[in-house]
Amino acid sequence: GCAEVERLSAASLKRTWVGGARGRDWYSAAQSGGRAVLAHASQVKNVWIPYGV
């Protein structure tokens, strides 16, 4: 279940979004679309590369 997914992802620091015991209807546009899903599905990372003196 959810606890197993989170336990297995901890070693590699993978992000999970399991939602506990609540189910999600992925065929419903109201539950599977929108900003909440987009926010959990994407992640912005910045890479700083030093240059110059």
C-alpha cells in the first residue's frame, strides 16, 4: 500500500504522492486534472554553474 511505496522511495529520495487511503479516479477530469495534479507532477530545479573570476 501507501506506506510501502513511501518506504521504498525513501532510500533514493524519490518524491511520492500517494494520498493515503483515499482513492483517485484517474478517468474523472475533476480529479485527474487541474493545478493540484500539475503541481505534484512537475518540479523545477535550478542548476548554478560558476563562471568568471
